[in-house]
Amino acid sequence: MATTDAAARHKIVNRLRRASGQLNAVIAAVESGGSCRDVVTQLAAVTSALHKAGFAIVSTAMKDCVLDPQAADAAENGLTTDELEKLFLMLA
């Protein structure tokens, strides 16, 4: 993720780690024959954590574009407004 906002990057990494832990719990529950309720509840938590991370990534990219549009365009992985919109809609 090409952002200079270290705090935003840290927050996103934490969300992804949380999702990873929740996914591991889903796998363990399935492997051990956990109840449908427990598996689906954990799966919903994983989905929510991933969506929040995705929205945070797109939000950070949008902030970068607003704060310094020329630097965002010049960045190696710079995104156009249209690309950001498509990414946002992919998460919706």
C-alpha cells in the first residue's frame, strides 16, 4: 500500500491480522465439527473485518489524492479517481 500515513497503514495491518485470526478460528471450528452457529458467526466476523480493511485502504488512497493529487498521480501505484471509484464499488 503506497501511503505515507504510517498510522493508517498500522491500523489496516491490525485489521487484517484480526481477520486472519478470525479465519483461523473458522477453519479450526470446521475441522473440529463446530456448530453451524459458531462457524457462521466467525465467518461473518472475518467478512466484516476484511470489508473494514478494504474501506480503510480505499479511504486512505482517497485522502492521499485529496491532500497531494500530483504526488498520488506520480506514485508508482497511483490510482485515478475512476479506479478508486471502481475499488470502492467492489467492496460495496
